Amino acid sequence: TPEHTDLPVNIHGYFALTNDRRQIKWPSLDSKDTDSNWNKLLVEQLGVSAYVIFYNILVRLFRHEDPEYYQYMMLGGENLKKQSLILVNQGLEILANQNIVYSYVTKSWIRIAEGFYHSSSYTSSQREIQALLEVLGEPLVLLSTNTLAVFSRIKSLKDAIQRNTVSPVLIRRLLRKHSNDTQLTKIFTDNINEKKNVI
């Protein structure tokens, strides 16, 4: 019985079906149906574990090949079915402390808490900020609107992104951290306007 998950994988299991055998049973709020609860258990226990394993495999296989594309595939769209939401949301809770975002500066997959993120209200100086973080070797992460929306459903990921969203305060903190870096002088003396935009 085919059920669309909006994810790039086929999930096979001994799911209980509705009487017409066209859908997988799923528990309602007041449901005590054993078959429905069995299906939910399969998704939550085995499905989520499989999702986490597959996400990690993709990270290893496609280390530098269009990471945003593979991220989009694994996170799905905005209108995921309830079963798929469980896979993605619970999977991301487990993956929160693993390398699931890609930094184009360090050219590596990193943990959410290790990256720095652009705020939509700070895009006027995006080029200068990106140049600065590249020179400093700090792991800038550029997230698509869809990826940011998915991560924002998970409180721990949302909080980590908000803490490290690029802002004047964060930039000043990084400048103090790298105050003895000779590359800082170079990036600012090459174009004095860049310093004004970044600060």
C-alpha cells in the first residue's frame, strides 16, 4: 500500500492497513486501536532510527556535493504528513548534536551550535560579513528558507541558531576574539567601506 511521505526514501514495514487496504492506520486523539498504535510505534521506534542513520550516511557520501539539496531532500517540504513529521522532528532531536549543517567557509559538515547564521534583517552587508568570516575561518552557514523553517520547529536547534545569528554584537565578539589576526587589517584596509558595513 503506497503512502507518500514527501521524503526521498521508501519505508517498508509490517504496517496495519485500513479495511479497504488503501491507507495505513493511524491513531486519532482518543484512539485505543491496537493496529493504529502499532503503526505509530513502528514509525517512532524503527522509522526514526532509520532516518537518523540515513541522514548520517548522506552526510558522509555527499560531503561537498550541493549539501543544501540533500538537506532539502531529508527535511521534506512544509506540508509533511503526520507520520513524516514524526520522522523528521524526532530525528532532528537526535541529530541536534551531530554534524547536520554545512559551512561553505570551513567546507565541512558541523553541529548546529558551531555555525554562524545570517539574519534576514542583516542581509545588506551579507557580502562583507561573509568575507570577514571567511578570512577568520569562522563556520558561516547559509540556510534556505525551508531548512530554517524546519529547524525552527525544534526548540534546541532554533535556540542555537538564534544565539549564533549574525548581528553587530556577534561581529564585535568575533573581532575581539581575533584582535591579533593580521588578516583583519588586510580585509579592512583593502576597502574601508567594508569596515563600515560590517560594524
